[in-house]
Amino acid sequence: MSKQIYLDNSATTFPKPEEVYKFMDYFYRNHGVSPGRSGFDAAIEAEEVVMGTRKLLTELFNGDNSDHLTFSYNASDSLNMIINGLAEKGDHVITTMLEHNSVLRPLHHLVLDGTIELDHVAFDKYGYVDPNDIKKAIKKNTKMVIVNHSSNIIGTVQAAAEIGKICKEAGVYFIVDASQSAGIIPIDMKAMNIDILVFTGHKCLMGPTGIGGSYVMEKIPIKGTRFGGTGVRSAQETHLEQFPYRLECGTLNLVGVAGLNAGVKWVLEQGIEKLHHQEIMLWDKLRKGLQNIENVTTYCADSIENQNAVLSFNIKGFEAGDVGMMLDVDYNIASRTGLQCAPKVHEGIGTSNMHGTCRLSVGAFNTDEHIDAAIEAVEDIASIRK
């Protein structure tokens, strides 16, 4: 069997750079102990990698204080802590129809228990949210606006700086889910007026699964929702309010932090703009190739501007799941099918009743040959008479 063509990078980038595998193995073999809990050499060296990774990410996002860069399991984990740590009875929250369930579900639970009011702002036919629609939705009791920086289904990159300016002028907290953009789209929290940025390590930052986190700007009154060990002031009965402990408890995923450290360094060495250009050129080739196939419908913008390398499509007469299965079994191409954890996007593009789409997402290690093979495979499937 030929080697698999992996086009599911929006779920998890794969493979990882060789440097990530090597550093994770080396680090865990030599320094795989609890960081910051003891004074022996291995513990100190482990803590240095943790702190070094906080600083790397703080600089990447243009934050000021690396203590405010906190780690979690992933973006979903951090979003739950951020949303539940900020929301109070009577608050109004604005989000968009582009969100992942990591935002939709915690907000929906807060609506169900009567804590918040919630509005979802729609996107246009190209997949973009008009910042003015968010401005119009702001009320006197609006506490926060939560926006998916880049869609995991149609790849559109939202105008974060414009939305951030609107939120700042209105005195509303601006929270950005950068799961699909951190590491592939430049993010400047100060320039974009982002109050809280949430990221995951296993996508464009080239780290492993099981590691993510957030950066919270100074003076954001977020409450901790988890309590436990920190290795600091253990006699204190209440959990520490200072960062990073406010949003961290227990022993960190140390090998995950190490992998993330190596992944971020690799991304910076390659250059974010260079990586994005490489991926979006392959995406554009894929888009044009699929759009030239009869009975294939693509769901994406028609420009590489403000776009990530994610493309969803359907073939007339086929279930998306069947297309994905044929791509896998017959052509050894990995894709993602269904609603991709973002059901309101499918409401917006009209694919909810079609069981979603088949999604192909380009990564740093894809090639022209991979894209040619994917186009040919879709053309073959579309030519089958049902």
C-alpha cells in the first residue's frame, strides 16, 4: 500500500517536525520530573523549559507577562475555564455562527441554567463576519465577544483587529479562539485589542496532542474554576489567585510542554508567513482543481486573502461520509467528514441536512503531488454514476 496522504491537518497537524519528536524523547528521558516542586537539578531544568515555553508563546502573541500564559489540555479546556471564569448572572455574550463546539457548548450550558443571554452573529456568503454586525449586537450588559479567528470548516480568517477595536471602545472583553490560526497567522494581541487568546498546541504550533492554553491580559477579572496543588504556599486553604496558578493546578503535561516548545521554535525558524504562503498556494491549487470537477460543490471563499488552507466540499449524489471512506480505502487519502464539531457553520452554508461536508486541510508537509492525487481521486469518485 502506498504511503498515506494526510489532509486532515485542521484536526491535528501530522507529521510533526523531526525536531519535536527528538526533543520530546530527549527531554522526558532526562528531565521528566515534576517542575518547580523541588530544588534538585532535573526539577529546575524541567521548570526552565516550562518557563521558556511560556516566554516563547508570550512573545509570539505580543503579551507582556509570561506568567499570564497558562497551560491546559487544549483549546476546549481553556475555553471552558475562560468562559465559566468570566460569565456572571445577567451577562450578555456575543459569539458567531463560525464557532467550534468548544465555544458553543459551554455558552449553551450557561444559557440553559439562566446565567447569560447569548447572540450568534452570522457570516456572509464568503464566510466572513461583518465587524459592524458585532457592534450592532452589543448591549449595555454585554460582557464579552468570543470569535473564532479562523474557521475549521471553510478556513476564513476574521478581521480580529477591527472587532477588537469595536470591543475596546465599548468596554467589552474580546476573546479569540486561535486554535486554527496560532502558528500560521500572525497574532498581535495589543494591536488587535485581544483581551484573552486561546490556543492549542497540536495544530499549527506543531506540538503534540494534550497541550494548549491561553494568554490573559492584565486586570481581566477571570475567576479560577479549578483548585488543587501548585507546589506553592501549600498551607493556604484557597487556591492561589496569582497567575499562572489561577488557571493551573496539579502537575502539568510536561512532555506536552516540551513538544510545544520544540514546535514553536520550528515554526519561528521556518517563518509564519512562509509557512502560510506555502500552504495557501497548495490550497488554491486544490480549490481550483475541485471547482473544475462536474458535480462537486466547494464551500470556501474564492481568494487566498484572509484565508487558511482548509477546504470543504461535497459531491452530488454522495454522502460526505461515503466520500471520505472512499478517499481513505481506495486512495489512501485522510480527510474529515461530517459536521466537524461546528454545526452552526453548516447551518450557514446549507449543509446541515446533508450530514455536513468532506474536508481537506493542507499542512506544512503536504506537496504538489499530494494535491494532484486528491484532485484526481475526487474526480474519479465524482465520475461514478449512482
